[in-house]
Amino acid sequence: MTSSPLGPPAAGTETETGTGTGPGPAAETVVPASPASAPAAGRRWDLLAAGLAAVAITTAALVGRAVNDRDILHVHFPPLSAVWEPHYGPGTPAALAVAAAVVAYGPALADRLPWRRLLLTTWAASMAWIWSLALVDGWRDGVTGQLTATNEYARPETVARFADLGHAVRTFTDHILIQTPDNWPAHIAGHPPAAILTFVGLDRAGLGGGAWAAVFCITVGGSAAVAVLVALRTLGGEERTRRAAPFLVLGPWAVWAGVSADGYFAAVAAWGLALLALAATRTARRPAVAATGAGLLLGWAVYLSYGLTLLVLPMAAVLWCAARRGRGTGVLRTLPWVVLGALPVAVAFTAEGFWWWEGYTQLHERYYQGFGGERPYSYWVWANLTVAAISAGLAAVAGTRRAVRTACRRGAGRSSAYAVAVMAVAGLACLVAADLSGLSKAETERIWLPFTLWLLPAAALLPARDHRTWLTAQAAVALAVNHLLVTSW
């Protein structure tokens, strides 16, 4: 192992050797590290990383409060977009019960359940966690009112403007800037039309209104955890992937996945990457179909959110991991099918009169017409990262330290730990790129969900004997945020 400035060799590191053949993930011969042999120094570095994150969060809150006296941050409880309001609600008992169950039984079930049953259990548990946290604020404020608020997608008067669908898409960019007549509400203006069209489609299917919109976003958003498991198992095997399952369920990420469209965006992106992994490794029975599906979903994602162009980084990570597992030929065969899958999405919107680049440039101008032009970059460029630490949780912060080391370690390319690490580093790279762009100042706890999601499995790199402790910390952050604050966006 090579030395690293990020700390000593990770505690509890296993020696894994891919021995499988055929199109599926390689089987692994795992020699578990004994708890007694795990260097205590590794655990101290984990605690130090989490402690430094906590200090940075506290600093961002104190500095933000001082700066906010001049009303330039435009959030009530910096660095989060939230209001201080201790409360509890009907979701409180359920949230406590879900947290306790995942902490107590999650690691064991993740290890023992058959794979398909683990996926279904993860999806159900993820939805239970998101639902219970949302219901802490009550049915109206926490669920049905979220996506019908002033700037949201399922607001009836906004959906009604798409009665003539072709005209609405064709003239979409005419209403992005603030000074234009009938300018779009902030969230609609801030995204390509696929975002609002999703909720227009629900309305036309007879599923209009805030309740159905919330059910859709939580159901789809909850499946993001399953997509991540599928991708990681395909790229690296089951051992670390299984350990990641409880952390994908119990992340503070869920506070903002329920209820926001960004949870849906995250799931679309995650399933696109999962299909890409299945295609690139030739694991899918029909790799061309999987690659085309990946292109379709990733193409749709780019028309859901301009920022999801950064998915090129985790896409590259998927292809890198596939190549490291000896699937270089599969990678080369996959790319044309991915392009073929994405092409119809771009062609359809362009043919209808929406030019993606024009929309992006109009959004850039509008961003600086509003709060984005007033919020100081000097504060948000570092405070955004503390927000990401809250959303991912302290376990993910400690795990990401290990992920960076594992991704740089020689000889780790065919291990499940390596796949988890590389995807976490790719997610981190997306956060940094979005942060430095200056177009993500505040509300990143929600906006960055598609990227933060990939940091959660990094907690699986922590020593197994500490998992319940770290899971408790994850749950504590989520419960504290949801019961002490009322989140807003």
C-alpha cells in the first residue's frame, strides 16, 4: 500500500481477488480483517474527518448568522435553507421506529438476504424513511403542499399553462427571464422543460395535485438506493455493496428527497448509471438494450436539470471501473448505443423548438437577476460543502476520506471497495465542480441530491464493527434537522 496524506491504511481493509468468469460480476475470495488487527489509527482518522466536518458546519452557521444580519444570504438558517422551528408530528414515531430498525437489523439483513430480496427491502425501507421524515411536518405541510407551493411544478395554474403542449415547449425560453411577461416560477425557469412536463404528464394521467406528485417523487426517489446497489454490485461485487445498503437507506439525504423533484432527478440519473454499468460490463443479457436505456435515462436527466451535465464524471467512473475489471471491449461497444439512446430525447425537444443551450444561457442570466446575484460567492463556495456534509451525513464524510485513499491505491481495481470508492470520488468531483461554478449558492442540500447520493455508500468502507454507531449518527443528523428546522426551498 502506498502512503497518503489522508491518513494511514484504512482499518478493516479486506484482501479481495476477482475469481469469477462470464458476464456477471466476479466472485470474490474475501479474507476478513480481524477487528483486533485493524489499526486504531484508521478509526481515529475517521473520527477526525467527521469532527472537522462538524466544526466546519458550526463555523458556517456562526459566520452565516453574522453575515445574514445584512440580509445578503437570503436563507433564514444558514447554511441551510430552513427556519428554526422545533416541532414534532405524525411522522415522528415512524421515523424513530425506522431508524431503530435499520440500526439494529440493517447490517445483518444486508449480509444475509438473497440479492433480489435485499433490493426490494432496501427500496421499501428507503421509502419508509423518506415518508416518515416528510410526515414529521404533517400531511399538508410535509407532503401535499410541497410540490404545489409558489415556485413548484405541480401548482395547478402552472400545469394549466401546458394545455397546448407544443406551444408551451416552443415558447419555454421566452418566459425564463424575470422581466418577460408571465415569467416562469423559479423552479420551472431553473430547469429544462422535462421537469415540468413530468408533472404535466401525471396530471393528464389523472394523477394531478400535490399528493400524487409527492407519491411519485418518493416512490421513484426511494428507488435511487436500489439503482446504486445494482451499479456497485455490477462494477465491484457484493461484499462492500451489501454493506452499503443500510447507509443508502438511512442517509440524511432523505430529508430533502421528501418531498422534492430533485429526489426524482437523482433516481433517473442513478438508474441511467446502473444500466450503463450493466451494459459496459456485459452483465446484462442484452447489453445493447441496457446501453440504449442508459442513454435514454441520462439524456432525459440532462433535460430535467442543466446541472446534470456533470453526470459525465460518474459516467466516466462507471466506464473506468468496467475497464479495470477486464471489460474494455464492452466499454467500446457500449458508447455508440448510449449515444443512440440519448439522441431521441435531444431531437424531440429540439424539434419542438426548445434549444437546450439557449435555455441554459437564459437561466444563467436569470440566476444573477435574483438572489443568485446577491448571495456572496466568498461565503457559499465553502459553506455549500458543509451543506453537502449535512446531507450526506458524517459517516459518509468519514467514508469519503477512505474512498479517496482506496481509489488511489494500487492493486485495488477489481475489488468491491474500489468500485464504491471510485463512484464516491466521482460524486465528490461533481459537488466540487458545481460549487466552483458559482451557480449553486444555497439550497444545495436539495439541488445536489443526484451527486450526494453517491457519497452515502462510502460509509461501507468504514470498519464493519463500527457500522451501527455510524448508522446511529446518520439517523441522528436526519432526525435533528427534521425536528429542529422546517426546511424550505
